[in-house]
Amino acid sequence: MKAPGHILFLIGTFGVLFGVGTLIEHTQPAGLTDEALEPDILLSNSRTYFEEDAHGRSVMHLYNAIEAIKKIEQDLEPESKEKVDRAVVQLEQILQDMSGEIFDVKKLNEASVKALNALTYAELKISEHFVESHELGKAKLALKYGMLHVKHALVFAEGAKKEYEISIYTEMDSLIESDELSDKEIIQKLERMIEDLDNLGLQLD
């Protein structure tokens, strides 16, 4: 018997979570712990349950995704928090529509991409902060979480936006793998990725 798609997604994601989670302490802010990926899982579940006509479960998982994002944003710097706030407002509107039995899965997809990109933006800013503090281990950890947000956004993205996501993912992966760059060069690359995400956000608005 073949496992449902959302079950396979959860198995794969928690496998990654276990690998990343061994690198960190539980005292870290939510953006640098396994809690960072809770919105990814819950948003995916919301769409999957909607497609399976499990409307109540879909609404519940979207509500929990919003609450998980709000928990993460408590630790964010103002600029990142502003972007995440805008994404949350959009998700809350969709939640209201779903609760009233009016729903368009395309809107959920677009809002999910926006939310995951906002979380990626926050991880890039966190990474930049740690590079400036000469804590490259934590900087790369933030990048790894950012990459996972982008990877999960690809599930929702379409067309040219998907290509944009892949490009950002590739840049982040290249930066993690490089051990030869100076702090200044790393910050320059992070700033360029932050700008790319800003441009992508304008396309999604």
C-alpha cells in the first residue's frame, strides 16, 4: 500500500530535522531550532488535506501554521518581522475565507510561498548577524533552515517563480559549501540574496 503524499513529506522533513537538530541547543531562538520548520509542515498539510476533501483538518493545520509563524517572529529583527507580519495577514484572510467555506487553493499556494520566503528572508538576516559576530557555524545553520524554507516553497510555487526559488536555493547551498570566502564576501552574497528575495516578494504582492 502506497503511503499518502503528506506522510512521505513528513517522514522526509523530520529526517532532515533530526540531522539539523543535532547541531543546535534548545536555548536558541525559534528561528534556529526545529520549530523553524513547523510552518512548512503545517502549510503543506493544510493543502494536502484540502485536496483530500478533509476541510476541517485543512483549516486546523492552516490555523496552527499561522500560530507557529507568530511564535517564530517574536525573535526577529524589525525588518524581518514586518515582512513576516504581512505574510501572516494574508494567511489569516485565507483562513477566514476557508472557515466560511469559500476557498481557492491557488491563493493558499501563493500565500504559502510568500510566508516561506518571508521566513527565508529572516534566516538570511540572522545568518548575516552571525557572520558579523564571527559565528560562522550559527550563520550556516540559519542558511540551512533558509534552504529548507525555499525547498518547501517550491512545492507551492509555479512557473517563473519556481525558477526564481531554485536559483536562490542554489545560491544558498553554494554559500554553505564554500570555506574560502571572507566574512565580507559572505555578507555581500547574503545581501544579494536578500535583495533577490525582496524582488520575488514584489512579484508575489
